[in-house]
Amino acid sequence: MEIPYTVSARRDTGLFNAKVGIWLFLASEVMLFGGLFSGYIFLRAGVRPGVDLPWPDAVYVHGPFIWLGFLNTLVLIASSVFVVLAWAQLKMRRYGMYQLYMSLVLICAAAFMVVKTIEYNSKLNHHFGARLNDGTLLDGALVADDKHHCPGDYVTFEATKAVFSLDRTGVFRKLDPYFLDFAVLKDGAELVVRAPGGQEVRGIPELANWLEGYASKNPSERRVTAEFVKPVTFQFRRKEVFGKHVFADRVPLFRGNELQGRLIDDTVEIEVHTVDLQMVRDEEKALAWAYLGEGFKAGYDQHKKEKLNDPLHRSFLEKGGTLPGAQLRIWQHPHPASEHGGEHVAGSAHGGSGASGHGSGEGHGAPVVSIKSSDIHFMGAHGPKFGTYYAIYFTMTALHGLHVVGGALVLAYFLFFGRKLYRKNPEHLANRVEVGGLFWHFVDLVWIFLFPIMYLM
Amino acid sequence: MESSSEDIQKHVKTYLMVGATLLVFTGVTVLVRTLPFFDFGVPGVDAPDIAFGLVIATFKSSLVMLIFMHLNHERGLIYKVLVFTVAFAVSLMGLTLFAQSNPIFPHADVTDELHVPDVTAADVDSKAAPAKAEAKH
């Protein structure tokens, strides 16, 4: 069947059909992104100063990635020019030039996505922040070992008892002391459990068998407690702990299992790049200083003084202006990008001494601190859950990224499979490219707004 | 758009000019954030900076729509579609105003608001540790 009006215009609309279609589609796209932009305004304007977490400053969120965002904007604008030139070449019946320009469009699209991937990877895997209970925000990186495991993310627990759930509901039909399997047993400790009857069970497979036997003999019991013959030290990834919350005498695990004993170490190691005290009542007594020490504090105070005295701020204040005080409460360490860890600061929050913070404010690299998890209100990588800004940032930029991929696929089809159509009816291919190009321009349009809003403001 | 080959050749020049303009104005947008000269109002990001950035973005997007997307000479039907699109998009933005006038969590409910005092010229001259935070009750 011949599809009508692919080349010639319909008399009533004056347009070929695909063009009407793409404009209707773009109208719906405006509604999609419009809703998200509206949501962005709602979230940002809804922040109540001093009550909600402050809207983060894009400069601190993105750092050097502002320039990558800028680069991406240039790349996308260039691709927009190339796609319209590709269409123009088709109109002039220069197929070779069309291929050249369309290839450039696809190269630009690929470059955009590569930069985006680098940026996302940095945020999701390398940037990490912890908000402490007094409102201090310590931002930086989790200290990771060579295997990209984060030792700072481990909980060390000495267990004397294990409580096994005998619940077989849901998908978990098999009773399995599975958590003993993934927990790292320190010093190659042997796992020997004394069962309620007094019998000793050695090793995980035997333990699983014994649990099955115990459950079938005692169908009414929901849980069984077994003692370790010798206390065993476990290390858990925090995400393997149920609710991610560890108690001084027990570690709740998934599927109703639990370890009982004594918490040995529950700290998170962070290489601190930025300290943000906007939500702290008394910045002199901020929890940050207990960890970071006097050296870092001196750097923070110095930065504040310098900022107030720089020509821009000074002249503004001397003209009678007032600056929001919170704005001065963020300090980025001058040398945050130390690949292999900064200095380890010896001080701790409780009982911390003068030994902490040696030289950390003097540009010797960002300090590494071990923060007690009881001092942490929440922590995480700079993913969508790190805050409202991050949520809307990832939603909008990822949706935009999907549009880039989708648009590039369509344009790639026109490039690689267009020759046959060009020979048959070049105007038809030109119309297709025009319509694909209109979508591509729309994607560029969205980025023209996204870039300043997400990266600069 | 029906055009002859010569017309298209002329358009190509326009496209290149527009592309260059877009690149330049992208640079200007970045300068608004990075150069003190372009920092309007209070130092740092505030309403005038945001307004300036959005005006540039609107200008850039207008160029893209008018020239690249050929909206400077298009058929009536497309404008009719776009009139509705603009009307609904503006309404979407307008919805945020309702949230301002009727917030979900009104300020009145907050009892432990954190108030960081503003910084004035006095804080610079004294060179003492500026602006201690105090709780407002």
C-alpha cells in the first residue's frame, strides 16, 4: 500500500503528513518536559530557608563537570547545525555531503553520551557525602581499596549468637543461613555453632541441613537461637544489613536472621573535599571540626575572610548590600582531587584530641576521616536519592539522554539505509531527514534550558 | 518548505551564522556564572542572574525554533498546534504559583527554624569571625 502525502503536500494542511505528525509529537514532548521543568520550579521554590536542606550550589555539585556540561552544549549545538546542513545537502541533491554531515551529527551524539557517562559515573560511583546529625555536610569520596570495595562501608561485628528465622513464606522456601556465606569471617575463623540440644554443628552446609531438620521437627517454632562455640568476627557491607542500621549488641539481617554480640567497628571513611555548614546552628561547635580538626577549620575560616574581602563581595557590602550568611558556609578544599587518598586525620568525634587535623587546611591534600555511623544522619553517593536536586537532575538529564539516543538511532537509520530511498525518490528522504531533524532540534532546545538550570544556577 | 537549490544555498549561510551565535551565547551563559562582571544582584546566584540566564536561553531557543526548525515561514496549521502547546506549557509553569500561595507545609508549623544571620559591611571591617549562627525561636 502506498502511504499518501509522504512527498507532496496535502491540500487542506499544505504540509506532507509526517510534518504534521512530528509537530503534534513535539507538542506532546513539550508537555512532558514542561511538566518536569514545572516540577523543578516547584521543588526549588519550595525550599524553606533554615528548614529544608538548602538547594545545592551547582558549582559545588558539578565542580569541573560544569566545563564538561558546557562542552556538551557546544557539541549538541554543533550537531543541530550539522543536521540542518545534512537536510540542505539532500535538498541540493548532494548525497555525499549529506552523508558527511549526518555522520558528524552521529559523532556529536556519541560524544555527548560519552561525556554524560563520564559525568554520571563520577557522581554515582566516586562522589559521596554524609550529613551528620548536627546538619554538617561532609562531601567527598568514599575511600575505596584496589578492588573498588569501600572498606569505609563495612561494619565489623563480633558475634556470640545467631538467630535463624524458620519462616518459609514468600519466595524463600529453603531455609538457609545464607548470611554466613557472604559475611567475611575475619582471621579465617571456623564456624562452629552449638545447637539448642547441645550438639555442635560445623560449617555452613551442615548448618543448613541441621536448620532444615530442626524446622521439620519443630513446625510451630518461628526462630531458633544458636550459640557460636567461639565468638566469630564478621564484616558486613552496610547494604547487607537490614534497614542499614546496626545496634551495639545486634545486627539485623535480611529474611529475619540476626547476629547477636558486640559491635566492634561501625565507621565510614570519607575523603573530605567540601564542608558545608549551612544547616548547622553553631558553626564554631560543628561536628565537622571534631573530625576534621583545627587545620581544616583554619582553612574554612580563612576562606570566609578572603571571600568577604575579595573586591566583588567587599564593594557589594560597602554599598550597603547584605549577603546571605549561609552562602559563606561552604568551603571546598583547595586540593580535593587526590587520587590515592589524602591525609588520614587521627582525631575522632568523641575524645578527639589535638592530634587531629595535622596540616589538613594547608593544601596537603584532602583529609580522610573515619566517621562513626551513629553521627551520620544520612549518607550516600551523589545519586538520585542524595537530595531533591539530585533526583530532579537525574530524572531530567537521563530522560534527555534517552531522547539523544532515540534521535541518534533514527538519524543513523536515515544515514545507513537511506541510499535506496534516495535513488527512488530523493525528496522523500529529504522530508524524512527534515522530520528527524525537527526532533533533533527539539532535543537541543531542551538542553539549552537544562544546561544553565542544572549546571550553572 | 519548498525552496530552490539557490535558496537553500543562501539558507546554509544563515544556518552557519545562527550556529555561531548559539555557541557565543552559550559562552556568555557560562560567563554569567564564572565572571564577576556578569554577576548581577547579590554575589552568587540570585534572581537577576537566573533571569539573565533564562533570557539568553530563551533567545537561543528562539533562534533554533525560527531558523533551524523553519518556524519563520511555516504553514498555519503548525502555528495553531503551537498556540495550544504554548498555552498549556505556560499553564504548567503557572501551577507552581499555586504551591507558593498554598504550601503543603506552611512556615507557621516550623518551630526550630535555623536562621543564619546576613552578612553586612560591619563584618568585613571587624575582620572577626563573621556571622555566628543563632537559633531563632
